Amino acid sequence: MNEYDSERIYDIAKKINYEKSKDFNEINCYVLNTCHIREKATEKVYHDVGRLKKVFRNKKKPIVIVTGCVAQAEGEILLKRETYIDAVIGPQSIHRFNEIITKIEKKYKKVNSTHFDVIDKFDTLKLIKNLNNKISSFLTIQEGCDKFCKFCVVPYTRGPEFSRSIQELVNECNELVDNGSKEITLLGQNVNAYNYNGEKLSDLINKISKIKKLKRIRYTTSHPIDFTSDLIDAHQSSDKLMPLIHLPVQSGSDKILKSMNRKHNIEDYLNLIKKLKKTNPKVKFSSDFIIGYPGETEEDFNATLKLLKEVEYINTYSYLYSPRPGTPASKLKKIEESVMKKRLLIFQKFAGEIKMKYKKSLINKELLVLFENKVKGKNEFFGRDEFSNSVIVKSDENLVGKIEKISIINGNQNTLFGVTKNQDRKEFAA
Ligand code: SF4
């Protein structure tokens, strides 16, 4: 979502003649778009600004703006502690970027813009052309969250659930496709809670599936309780909807899910997976896990490992629990750090084995790969298959923007290497 916001900030700033800089030493404005989901996010801001100060010690100071969720959560503190920062802009105020930068240029006082004016934001953004011309683009369709998982800052930093108008989104999809995008990932903190005057995520998917030059649609991140039957059906009815579903679960233990206020249990979650597989047997899953949440016992952790085995996720994102200031979970007693770390290692080793087994199963198979870019300095092209697996192919022909059937020759946990149907299999000795 921050990547989408960064691109949109650039689209806005371009209106007052700001350009992306090619040389860091020559910048006159530095925008740090931040994420608050991980530990030490605020410290990272001070560190990055400190680095910037060193570079510009004997030069004219650039305008320094911190945007994103750290700005939202800690705006006033940032401005007081680091006077080099000129403005903090929360994620719901990025549309005010030009007005704020003009104030700073005119030597007004420091600016703290952290209101939740999300309607105003998208009303402004819809009038500004999306200039992103990547083969695979992001599009924010929904923001905020009403779920209040006890460990999460999103409901406080991004505000309540808000869905953009479906027509506005179809228009922006058309813009992106006209710019050259072949794949669009629909984004939302709770993307499947999307609801605009009764039109849901499945309606949006069905509408944009009709855009001829758009070849692939993805969406992230879903909450299991918002996975309604129409969305399950879309995985059968839209052949543009990719079969990898990111479905965060966080823990395999009902006790921990309850304590996290996740609003579903493991039985509900597995039933949903069963329904999705029945609707489209091709689908596979990835997920997020928090290891060492307060109160997690060996038994709870083993339940998480059991779930990992049962679902056979092809990708997992796992983190040690870290308390976010202001969240209810931050008041709970943490379990011992050494225990958490040991569990994370066990989890990641097991998840890695499952992933490796899956990647190995793809060797000698043919995958449909959409190529996104040329690898810098090499005659190689990077793309992704339907399940978002990274694939690299050597080629003299420009493959960017094409979907090709690729035979996989070898690979590791992160990347697969393959050849096009016209190439000799020995050609890729990775
Ligand atoms: S559903 Fe996701 S975004 Fe919402 S509170 Fe829970 S973890 Fe945070």
C-alpha cells in the first residue's frame, strides 16, 4: 500500500514540477514514506533523517517530509524530536502534499497533517492521472480496518474501513492498463471487506476482468471472516483472477486467535480453504504468522506447526511478536524472548522445507510467466508465474510485458530458472 501511496505522492508533486531525483546528493525535497507495522519503525526514521543530515551538512537543507503510518502515529513527537523534519503527513492526507510543500517553501511553520479525511483524499486523487507504467501495478481500493486485532496499529493509523467508488476504480484500472500494466493487484488492509454502496470485491473483479488488455488480477490482504461466497465463486468465474490467495491466519491455536480478537477459529479457516479448493482446485495459499504472541504455550505453537503442515502454504511471512505502542496487546505480559526466537527458527525451518518441496515439484513443469523487467546488465528477464513465483529466463528477445510458457530447469527457495519453448534446455545453467 505504501508503494501505491509513494507513486501517488509523486503523481501529485509532479503537478508543481517536482521530479523523481536521479542523484540523491542533488535533491531539494526528501520524502520518507513509512510503515509502522514492524518494531523500531520510528527509530528507523530518526536514523534515516540523521543520514540525510550528514550528506547535507555543508549544503542547503532539503525539505524533509515524513509520510505514512509512523507520521500518523507519532507526528508531533517526530517534529519535536527531530527539527530537521519540516512536515509529517498521515496516509489519509497525502492529497494535501502540494499545499503543504508550498507552505514550507514560503517559510511557513512546520506542518502536521494527520487528519482522517479519506473521502477528501480519494476525491482529490481521482482527478490526478495515475502515471505508473509498471507491468505489474498496485491499486488501493479500500483503506482502514474495523477489526481491531489486539496486536495491530492499523485501525488507529489508517482509520475505519473505507471503500473507493467502483467507477473511480474501473477508471483508474483503465488508466493503468493504458500506461502498459498487464497485472493489477487490488490492495486494502481488509481488501475483501470492500463494499461500495453494496458492490463488493467480486463485483469489482468481474468489472475489471472485462478490460481486454488486463491479463492478471490479484488482491491482498484478505480477512477470513470477510471471505463471502461471491468472492469464492469469482475464483471460478474470472480466469484473470490468479490462484494464489494470501489468507493471514496469525496462529494455529484457537486460544491465541481468541486472545488476538481475530474473530474466527481454525475450523472456520480450514472450512474456507476447503470451499476455495472445491471451487477452484488450482488455488494455493500464503499466510502471515505471529510467533510468540503473549500467552502462547508449546501446545499453541504446535497447533501452528500442525496448521502449516495441513495447508501446505507455498509462502509464509512470519514475525516474532513485538508490542506496538497503544495496542491492547502491548499491555499483556510478553513470553520469554529466547523461547519466542527458538519457536520462530523452528517455524521458519519447517515452512522453508514445505516451500522447497513445492519449488522442487515445479522443476520440469511448464509455467505461464508474465515478464516484468529486464535484469540490470544481463540478458535475462524477470517475471512471475500465476502463483507469484519469481522466474528468471535468459533471452535475446525482449520479453517485458509478455506472458510466455516457460519450462523450469532448476531453482532455489526464492527463484526458479527456466527457458522459453524456443530455447535449448541447456541454455540456462544457473
Ligand atoms: S484485520 Fe488486519 S489490519 Fe485489521 S486489525 Fe487485524 S491485522 Fe490489523
